[in-house]
Amino acid sequence: MKRFIFLPHTADIKIRVYGKNIEEIINNSLLALKNFWKPKLRKTKVEKKINIKSKNETDLLIDFLSEVLAQTYIEKAIFLKF
């Protein structure tokens, strides 16, 4: 089963993410972002707690990924697992 595919976009990236439930969709979204940036990862494990409240699963996914992107630039880290 596909986890994600990159789609054409003129200005940013566009990704279609697949999953059976919200947790799988979030994890596959993080995997897609990792593949987009193609970083050279060190084998250092860092955990970050992110608290988000949203009115539905769609908003939760959008809010979570927005926070992950912000933390990626702030912490200079790539988050791999939800």
C-alpha cells in the first residue's frame, strides 16, 4: 500500500497521504516530509511533546503538521514518528 505520493505544485509541495486512521495518516505525513527534505540524519533520538486541540480530525491534522513545520525550523530537527 502506498503511504504517500508527491503531486505537482507551482509554488510549494503537494502531497497526497494515505492511511487507515488518523495516526497512520500523521505518521505517513511525517515520512513524506522527511523524504522531501532528504536530510542526513544523526542517530540521536529526541522526543518533543506537541499539544493541539482541534474541532475535528481534518483541523487536527492541519494544525499538527503546521506545528511540526514550525518546530522543524525552530529546532532544526525532522520529526519521524507520531
